[in-house]
Amino acid sequence: MEKFTGEYDDLFQTKLDSWVLFRSRLHDAFNQKELDLLIRSERTFNSKERVIAFLSFENRFASLGGLAAVARLLPEYLTSIHEKVIFITPFHAANTSVQDAFKRGLLKVNFKDIVFHLCNYKGVLTCYEDTTAKIPTYHLKINGHFEAGDNIYHYQDDEERLLLDSLAFTAAVPYAVSRLGYDKNLLFHANDWETAIISLTSKMAVISGLLSNARTVLTLHNGFDCGIPAKYKNKFLGKLLPGDTVLQCALPFLNGPLTTVSIPFAHEIRYDPLQRGIFTDHLQMAFSMNPPVGIENGMFGKFISPFSEQSLSAAKNEIYDPIIGEKNHFRSKLVEQIKSSVDERIIGEISPFADDVPVFFMSGRLDIMQKGFDVIFHAFRKLLPGSAKLIFCPSSNGNAGMLKFFNEIVEECRGNIVIWPFRISAEQYCTFVQGSSYLLMPSFYEPFGAATEGYINGTPVIARGTGGLWLQVNPYDGIYRPEFYRDILKFPQRMEKPTGILFRENYPDNLAEVEWRELLDLPPERRPENPLYGAIVESAQLALQMAIDIFKKPHIYTSFIINGLETVKTFSWEKAARQYQKIYNIAVSRGF
């Protein structure tokens, strides 16, 4: 596998070499006197003494997705390559896991009830230190903020409260780091729009004398953004900056290349009809000035092969019975888990099935705007009844309408689908992934994805070709690639070592944007009326049928398992850390 792990290194380096800082927008935010002060201050930045202040709205207690995993792993690997890193995150007071950590004494007060000001905003700040973290970790409590609950991004009563949480956090961070003794040579690594305004507030802190110098880089883990009304610009920034959203205001003030979590996604947010047409159209000017650079995450789980060395060695010698036997053992544990559960929330059941019938497993946040779970249900209902089984574990209930759609197809495919509509335990998740024949990832978009979780557990992956999944799944057969990708996707070598099946609808790029707008407004049961969606379902159905056929061919299926176990090793946090280190070096050497 090593022969193509660096297939995109040249593209990465070319983007870094061509990066140029545009200073023109600085005049929109600062007068000449302030600019002169910033320039003088930044000349004193000492790269050898730099401190990476890693900012994340999620943390190991308040965790909703991939960002929390990145926030846990990347800073540790940065320290292993001799970067000095501190981690700063909100104190999500209404989150039950955070509350539990506080009750157990894991979060201790560092300083308390400090009044701070930024422009027309005044806040009261308390800082808690995580006493068990591997790197210095600080949770910032601001009175009246971070009260959303277990879903830290969602307030039921006021949509603007998340924006206010974001602005308050980025206003407080400079005061917090200064009081903690980090007041110079700071390089803020922001993540997503919720922390992006630090690119401005850190410069305001330098001008005020709170910090000696500071620079900012940003990683986008998705294409989301948030509108920012004029009243909040005045309150937190003291002026009406150009731009109607947080990212429109923040991106021009970055000091280094803008990064995303995969090379395909970096391309998609500029050219994909879904991303450019729906989510990031308003950011294209900013992207043209600071073209996104993709850096792949490492694997999210710890790699320990679930198979014995004897069975792996036998499989490499084309003796497949031992590894199939161990896989069948995992399958038996899965079946027992399903049969023995008496939870009243479970929907449907799995009837007895033969050894050559595959089990598809699908899980994740019940978000029909992204995850494409409904695509699989529409595709599955078209398969020959009994030819496969489907287990679906959405981690949230969603609304009653969505569950009604899934329930109806469960009833239609009685005995072949079971839904556990709640968050399952880590142990149950491991049992389900290891015991399944295939892990399904039918996302409409997936900045990075988690196909590596399938491989770690010895399970091949079926995925829609998008974002990081293009790189994580080595396809078994040819796959349609939309024209807008041009030469970004490179398959020939990776198809020699397939790890699963990729599918992608053959649909004209010039028609897709309009169809996506209509599709995302439709409820799941009506989406087949949309031609683009129909093409997605058809391609998914073909992929499922191919998977059913391959499962009956142990030599091909086992090769997927073996190749997956090898492929997962190519996603390295050490490599990601070294690439981010190059971003930091540019921010320091060419970022002002």
C-alpha cells in the first residue's frame, strides 16, 4: 500500500508554494495607526517559541462527531513533533457529560468571575482546567452562554444563541490565554465557523496591548456557516465589516492557508454543484483568495486487528476458511445481540438467514440533509426479499415524520430490517461493525468520513463517492466520476487493492445544482420524484447487489478485508500533524 500513500503530496506542496497573503481587507477592519501597530507587533513573533492554541467547540466530554476526535488526537500528535500546544474549548454547562466530568472533579477552577470587554460586549469569564488531559486544556465558562444541552449546536428557543456563543467565545479567548500566561507568539488554530472570528479578535487584542502578537489559521470540517447581523458586528467587532456571514468576515484575516479535512472536499467546496451551489456559493470570492488545502485525518480508532495472525497469514496465502470462520464468529455475536435485546424502542426484526446472506450495517446522526440513509432504504426495498439484511442505528430519533418513513419500509421489508433508533454503546457498535458483512456510508457529502472504522473492525465498506470517502474506499469496479473533479481523483493503483464498493450517480453537473435544491427540500418519501435522487438510488441499488454477489465469493470478499486492514494504516495522524506544521510555518514566515 505504501506505493501510493503519498499520491497527493505534490498537489499539497504546490498549493502551499503558491499561497499568497492578501492584505487588502485589513484596511476594512483597521485604520492606518492600528495597522502600523499590528505590523510592528508581528515582526516580534518568535517562531521558535510559538504556542499553538487549538480552538474547538467540541471536546472529549461534549462530543457530537468527527471534530471531537480530531480535537482529541491532532493536538497530541502535534506535541509529539515538538509543537507546544494548548487546547481551548467552551465549558458546555448544560451538557450531561460535561456536568458528570465536573462532578467527578476532572475540571478544576483556574480563575473565576473575571469581567472582560470587547468593543461593546462585556462578559464574565471563568476558566476550568482539565486535570486529566495529556496537554494543557482549558474550558471557558461565560455567564449566559454555552447552555444548549447535549447537542451543543442546537437551541430550541433561539436560533441566534449559537452565534452569540461563538462570538462570546472568540471574544473571551484572548483574555483567557493572556491570564494563563500565554500572551505572545500565539498561533491560533481555529476549527469551523464557531471559532473562526478569532482571526479578528486576536488582532484586536494585539492592538489593545492584551497580546504581544498572534496569528490565526483555520480548518473547515464542513461547509457550514452562519449569518451575522449588523447589530452583532457592532457589539463584538465595533464596526460594520464587509460580509453577511461569520466566514465572510473571518476568512480574509487568516494568516495562513485555509485547510479542510480531505483533498477531495477542498476541491468540492469550490466546484461540487451541491457544495458550491447550496452551502458555499457565498464564500467563492474568499476561496479564490485563499484556496482551500486538504489534509487527511488519521484513523479515528485504535488499530488492533480483530483477526488472529494465523487466519491473516492463511488469507494472504489464498486460504480463506480461517478468516471467514472468525468473521462468522463475529456475526454470531451480532445475531445474539439483536435477538437478546428487549428494548421497546427497537423497530422491526431480523428473521433467520443463511450463511451466504450479507448483513449491511449503517449508523450515525439522523441527518437526512447529509447522511443519505433514506437512499439506502429506497435501494434496499428494490432488492430481492431475503437476499440481504439491514441494521440501522441512528444516534438520534429525529422527528416523527422521518421515523414514520423508515418504519414504513421496515414493515414493507418485514424480517429483513431492524432499527435501533438511539445511541448505542461503544461495545455494541464494535459488535455490530465486526459482525456485519458491510459498513454503509451513503452520504450526500462527507468532508472526511469514517470508512476506516469499518476496516479496523475487519469489515469492507460501501460508500457513495464524495469527500474523503473517495480516498478511503479503494473501489472494486469502475465508478463514474463527475467532470468537475477533473484529475483530482486517482484510481488505477488503488483499484488493485479494493477495500469495498464506491457508487456515484451518473448525472450532468450542469443540472445537478437545481436538482439538489429541490431534493433537499423534499421529505424522504417524496425524494424519488427527483431525477437526481432517482439516479443516486439506482447507483446505490447496483452497489448493494454487487455486494450481495461478492459475499458469495469468499476469495474476493476476504481480499476486501485484508486490503482494508492494510489501507487503514495509510491514514496517519503523524503525517497530518506534519502537514499542519507546514501550514503553521507559512503562517509564521509569510502570514503578515
